[in-house]
Amino acid sequence: MKRIAYSGLLEWKNKPNRKPLLIKGARQVGKTWLMKEFGKNEYKSVAYINFEKSSQLANLFDTDFDIPRILRSIQLVTGIIPKPGETLIIFDEIQSVKRGLLSLKYFFEDAPDYQIIAAGSLLGISIHKDDSFPVGKVDFLELFPLSFEEFILAIDKASLLETLYTQDWELVKAFKRNFIDLLKQYYFIGGMPEAVNSFIQNNNYSEVRDIQNSILESYNNDFSKHPPLDVVPRIKMVWNSIASQLAKENKKYIYGAVKSGGRAKEFEIAIMWLEDAGLIHKVSRVSNASVPLNGFEDIGAFKLFMVDIGLLGAKSGLDAKTIIEGNLIFGQYKGALTEQYVLQQLKCSNKIEIYYWSSEQGIAEIDFLIQTQGKVIPIEVKAEENLKAKSLKSFRTKFHPETSLRISMSDFRVEETLTNIPLYGINSLARII
């Protein structure tokens, strides 16, 4: 399985001022596999430690951060003698051991020649809870579920992907049916590696759905084990409301739809916990489309999306027949899945700030705004080929953006300052921008 994040690991390895690397991401998005695969391919040896499972190392950092002592402990547990430049040291589930994150500071300061990658399923939560986080002493990489591009590679359809890379849109149009079929598969399967691997091996949608439900259950177990007990009910209420709120025409998150009379102060911590766990994406509204967008953020208005489109479908109870057969998926629940899909692909493009815009009266709304290279680009999402775009027209009249994007089931076309990108060609977005 090819992960685009692998190239980010190579960049990190070759940096002259490299720091220990922290990989953030939700549980089961493939962090452990990626670290081990990278170590196997790029180093002579790998010293892998999972702190959640290594009870012998539970107190490794309690007394001090003496690097020679720590390295001897790593050797005893793994059987690998760590050598600078030759060994990749992997600290998995680093949030499970006391002062584990802080240890990275001392590797950076006292033993910078050792190459260390650390990861954890609830790393974002640990970073916010730990007052001793090594600020400025680590590099970061965020891992998400497989993008549509990675999904196509995983199921061995690289030749179709090459067609998109060339941006020969007439040729792409000739294979439109193939791309739509792949898109429907992705809508159901999503990008969780275990679900994708199961589909590759068995081509069984029922097994895929069982795996997705199992992942959702593991997330529910995390809710009960890790956050403060008084927050747990509110976390579950927010989590269980996301699918139904995305299904509404107005996807702005409404606290009152979670609980009658619900208010922000009741659910803010729950939403933050889910964000830190990597399970949701929060997209805030902006009142203006000028740079910088974060200067116009409306903290009281936002949309919540799930980490993965396949999990959203499982949470919503959508069956394979609805999505895979026929065109019902573009009629029922079309807005929720399509916006989730686009948001998920945008998140895989690192360092792009994502917001949405709506007029003060709520009459017009742009699904996403991105800020890149000093420009603000509106993105309107359409689940079908219906290209009426009253909101986009209103936005362009008001803010005059240099470039506007519409992502829909229609073919690629450029109309003055508006470019239409087919949903299955969204990986071309960066090149077009």
C-alpha cells in the first residue's frame, strides 16, 4: 500500500536540522504500518517499541533522561543496538508512558544523530494535557485515512490515476464511467487501511462494513476510557449527532440538535476532545474572504465532519446497494457524503487552511474557502451535474476572487475565472491552483 505521507518521511530523514518526528492521526489510520515500512526500506535496522504493550518500559523516563541508559533499555527490549544514521527508533503509543513526549527534547538536544519517530493514537490529547511538551524540539507529520488517490493506487488502478496526472481531460472523459465506479466504491469503503485491505483481498462489502463498525466501536471504547467521566456523555452525544447534522441542507452545527436547549459551553470540551483525537474535522465560518482568513473566523459557527467517509456511511447505516448500484447515492444523502469526500481530500493536502463562508442573512453559502499562496479560493461542491451556482455568483460579485472552483460530477471545463473539476479528479486541484 502506497502512502503519500511516505515522501514526507523521506524529506524529514534528509533534513540537515532534523528533529524527532511526531506523527499525529486518529486510531487505525495506518501510523504503525507506515513507520515500520519506512524503517524497513530506509534503514539498516529498526528498534520498535510500543509503550502500550511494553510493561518493562513503563518507568523508562521516570528518573532521568540519560540517553545512554535509555538506549541500553531499548537494546534490551528490542534486541537491536541503536546506531546513529543506521537505526530508526520508533516510539509507538508514546502518550502511554509518563514523560515520553518530553524525552524527545533530550534526544534532540543531547543525541541529535539518532533518528526517532514517535506516534500515538491520542497524541493530540496528550499534547494539550502535557505541560512539559517539548515545544520547538520536534517535527510534525499528520496522517489521515487513504485519500481517493491512494485508494486508486491500493486497488491496483494506477493506469487510471496516470490519466488524471496527465490532465488530458478528453481522455479522462472517455473513462468517466470507470472513475465514477471507483468513486462510488470509495464512498462506501473509505480510506481506513484495514477496510481497504479487506476489500482488496476479499471483494466483500459486508466484511468492509463489519470492519468499519468494529472501528467505530473501538472509538466508543476510547470515549469511555480516556476523557474525564463528566465529559463522556457529551462526547458521545456530539459524535452520534454528526451524521444527522451533515445530512441537513444547512450543515452548520446546531447545539440544540444535540440536546434540547443545548449551548456551546456544554459541548465545547467534547468537540475539542474529538478534534484532538483526530476523529472529527472542524471547519469554521468566516465573515469575509480576505487574507488572512483566520482573522475573520466566526468561532460560533462551524461544520463538523468525520475522519473518514466510509465511517460516516457506516454511522449513517447506508448500505452498499444504495451507494454502489445505480445513482441513488447522488440523490439520497448526496450533500453529506460529497462534502465529506471533498473535505477529506482537502485535508490530505497539508498546510491548506479550510473554512466556509455564508452571507449574514444565510441566503448564500460557499462550501469551502481555502487560502494558499496569498489567495483565497472559493470551492463550491455539487453532488450532481446540476451546475446552477447562485451562491458562487453572489460570492464572486461581492469579493471578486481571481480563481473560483466548482467540484461536481460534470466534466472538466474552464469558464473565465471559474474552473469545474470532476469529483474524481480532485487530486488535480493543487496542480490547477
